[in-house]
Amino acid sequence: IRASYAPYRNEEEEMEGLIFLLQDITEHEKLETIRKEFVANVSHELKTPLTTIKSYTETMLEGGVDDPEMQQQFLSVIDSEADRMARLVRDLLQLSNMDFQQTKWEQQPIHLSELTQKTLTTMEHTIKSKNQQLVYQPPEEMILTNGDEDAIEQVILNILSNAIKYTPEEGEIRVYLQKENESAALTIQDNGIGIPSQDLPRVFERFYRVDKARSREQGGTGLGLSIAQQIMEAHGGTLHLYSREDKGTRVIMRFPLRGKDVETILETGLET
Ligand code: ADP
């Protein structure tokens, strides 16, 4: 708490008393530190690919690379670093839009089992290429929530691709979708590298990565989980992550169930 005071004067400029100001600065300072760290992180994350692009381009311009194969290699590095910057900017814009409540969310019924299936199909190729085992038993009943399907798809894809990324070849990824009391729970579980307990509280922070080099190598921006959490919150849902180092990670997404019961929807169709 910061205390300060100033004299209070009336219209004749005579001192009539003192004004005391008590301010809780801890919260303010905390926010200020977070803001400064964020700016430092953004600058660093943008500077790294930019430095690579610049030095590769300069080398080529100076005529230092004659070999056409080498030239191709240089160009593909430049291309992928430019892609990284584009991803970063896209993620930052999305976060900023959500921060300023500028995101226009669709309000539509979402068929969660269909959507889960769709994301699994999207990632099927990557899972196969790592020789990972995918275990998923779709629920028999229809499970519906409400909201922006593209955004929820983005959340599921993000969690799923983390599970794939941070699980070695031949690993196993299990997916469960079930109804709980008031919500639908979608669980994605892997038996990959896991997260050390000291890092766990921070993984939802923007740019926080347990292993920066590994994440970067995999094309990660370190913003995925914070975006996912923000989308879930905007949908009245929650996102929980449990993990043990060298054992694996379990992420549970909980969505509010759509108000209408299934019979009514079957009778009247899916429109809101
Ligand atoms: P990134 O783009 O680095 O994947 P995320 O915000 O999605 O960023 O995740 C933050 C960090 O949390 C990752 O860098 C990684 O260290 C850790 N992490 C997330 N999911 C998993 C997982 N399934 N297994 C192990 N570590 C994970």
C-alpha cells in the first residue's frame, strides 16, 4: 500500500485540511511488470527470425551462395522464418482482439463429437508419421455445446497438436469425450515428455515454454495455451492441465452443455 497526502485548499487558497490517498500498488505493479515482460518477449520473438532472414538475405545478395542447391536451402530458411513471424503476428492479433473484447463470437450449436472427429482427421497424418497410437471411442450420445465452432476447433487442434508434438514417436494419445453433470468434458491425454512440476503453474502464461528450443523447433509460438484458455473462458468453459515429467500430460476441456435437450433439437433441428 502506498500512502500519500496533499493539502486541501478552498477557493481562497486557504488550507482547510489534508487529503490522504491510500493506494494498493501491488496489483498495479504486478500488471506493469507483466506488461513490460510481454513487450520484451514480443520484441525478442520477432527479432530472432528477423535476424536470420536479414543475414541469409545479405549473404545471398553479396553473391556468397553460388550453388543452386544451397540457394534453395537459404530460401527455404528465409521462407520458414517469415512464416514463423506471420504466425506470431496472427496469434498476437488474436490475443489483442480478445483482450479488447473485439472478437465476434458466433453463437451456434456445436456437435462436439463431430468436431472432435474432424480435428482427429485433420491431424491423422501427423500422428501416423510419428507412428503414434491414437485411441478414441466416440460417445454414443450426441453432445452439444454452444458457441463459435472455428474457435473451439482451434482449441482442440491446439491441445491435440501439443500432445503430438511433445510425445515421442510410438507414443500414445488418448481422447475421451463424455457428459458430466452440467458439462461436456473432452480429455486429450498423452504419454509424452510431460511438464516438470515447477513449470506447471506457468504454462498458460503468454510465451512461457518449458523448453524454448524444442518449442521453436516444432514451430510453436508459446501463445497456444493462453489463446486456448481465453477462448474457453469466453465460452463459459474451462481448461485444465495435469502433467508429470516423463510420464505424460492430460488436458481437460469442459464446455457447458447446450440448454435444449436432445429430443427437442432432434424435433426442431439445430438452429438456435
Ligand atoms: P507452444 O507453441 O510452445 O507449444 P503452448 O502455449 O501451446 O506453446 O504451450 C506452452 C508450453 O507448455 C510448451 O512450450 C510446452 O513446454 C508445454 N506443453 C504444452 N502441452 C504439452 C504436452 N502435451 N506435453 C508436454 N508439454 C506441453
